[in-house]
Amino acid sequence: MLKRICEIRTIANKEIETLNDSNSLEEWRVRYLGKKSELTQILRGLAALSIEEKKAVGSAANELKVSLEESFKQKEKGIKEVQILAASAKESIDVTLPGRRPPTGHLHPITQTIYEMCDIFKSMGFQVVDGPEVELEYYNFDALNIPEGHASRDKMSSSWIDYTDESGKHPMLLRTHNTCVSARVLSSMKPPIRVVSLGKVYRYEASDATHTSMFHQIDGVAVDKNITMADLKGTLYEFARRLYGEDRKVRFRCDFFPFVEPGVEIAIECAVCKGKGCRLCGNSGYIEVGGAGMTHPEVLRRAGLNPDEYQSFAFGIGIERLPMLRYGIEDIRLFFGSDIRFLQQF
């Protein structure tokens, strides 16, 4: 038995040196250290031996078992290290390779439209200005000749701020139009004036295909001597021509706004039906985009300007309706829905 134990040691150590993968090593362990291995059978048969043989064979067998277990652990550790190094080599980063470019985002279609409108009006000599979204009642209504009992002042039409002054009034609200910025400009700048302001405005109203409670608006005003309605029409025709091209039709119709006299409604030919009439345009062939007119003398007077010396025109246009007309979009709510399939088209 001692001779066989020596033979097992020699064969097992020789075999383990040639192993280089986990499966082969596991087979080696089962063959030499498993429950049915020859070494295990020798240890189980010690009871049949004499005391002297039992001591000699048992000591040699246990020594071999410990030696083989240690060899197994060392070989297993070495194979795992090799596997880790091989995996690291596959996953290593080549720092000389160019980096992966992240996907590039793009501007929202409303933002794109705002930038384009700014460029158009700047090229026509207008200055771009801004104003607060939380506005004083004076600039939103009083300075624009909107009377005390006007329906737009009602709580069902405007979003008033929960704040009262010493007189018990509610002097602040979310601006309902960008014309309040024009009112600020008229009271703070000296003629000649040519400014446009762009930004969010708020209306307390239900949403539908062409209306939302928050939207964007551009408002413009020009003040100088000898300004006429022809200047207003020429400015807006030129704006429409640059935005939509030579073929798109623009329509002016008489309308009433407290801060202009005379007042007109600006409408542009529907891009969906090409003037034939559809759901989007209410079967009229045109979509109203805003209002305009010659600034009311009282508005100039309240801003400290002499209406006998200076004339002025003003206009306000809903920005969302402009890309709707350009691309044939049938529902304004798509701009605020964050549907990536819709936004990726622009």
C-alpha cells in the first residue's frame, strides 16, 4: 500500500501540472480526492490492517491527501488568475482610439421658431427685449387702455397672484400677453423705438387643438414720426414672406383691441388645406395668428409720449401657431406633450 501511495502521488502531481482549465482540474479532484477515488478507498480500508501497518499507511495516506488538496487549491488559484487576466485583456480600453460621440440633442421646434423670428426682426431694425412673467396689473391692463370692468380682468380669464396691497387690490398676475412688455418699453425708452419681445404668456382657459393655458407670444411696437398703417402691413408682410415664402397668403381683417385704433386681425393661409377649409382652420382657410393696429393715443399718452407728435404701430402673434402653419401640425398640444417621436421630426 505504501508503494501504491507513492505511485498515486507521482501520477497525480504529474497530471496536475498539465492542467490549464477549471473543468479538467475538477475532473482531477474527483479522480484523486473524490469519494470513489483510490486514495479514499485506502483510508477506508485501514481498519483491516495491523496496528503497525495502520500507522504507516494511515500517516502516508493522510499526508498525500493534504498535499493533493493543497496542490488543488494552488492550481485553482492560478487558473482563476489567468482567466481574470484574459478577461481584462479583452475588456481593456485602448486609449488611442477616438471616443464615442454621445447622441446630440436639438432645439425644441418652438425654440427654433423663436430664434428664427428674432433673426428676421433684427434684420428689419428691431431690438429684442424681455420682461417679467409675473406682471403688475398696471402694465398688463391700465397702461394698455383696458378698462376696469373689462372681461380679461376677470378671475375666470386671468391667473392672479394671491397677494393684496394696502388698498386691498390684487395688483399682480401672470401676464396674459407680451404687450405689457411693450407698455414698459414705451414708458422707459425715447423714440424712435423698434422693439419685439418674446416669451410665455398665460390665459385661464380650456385647452383644445388651437388653445392652451400657457403659450408663447411675440409682441412688437414701433414709435416714430409719420408712422402709418402701411408701415405695419409692410412689416408683417415681410415677416410672413421670410418665414413662409413668397406664396403663402396673409389676410388682414378689422378687429378691436383696446390698445390699438384702428385694429386688425392677422391670419395666414392654412398649411393643411391650402385655403380650402379644414378642422384646424375652422373651414375658413386661414388661421388667426394675432392682432395688430395703430397704437391707441391714450396708450402713448400714459407712457409720456405726445400722440400729436409721434405715431406708433403694435402687433402680437402667437408663436405656436407659426410652426403649426409651416408644418401642418393639427394640434397645439403636441408641442407640450414631450412625445419624442413628434419632437424628432424637427
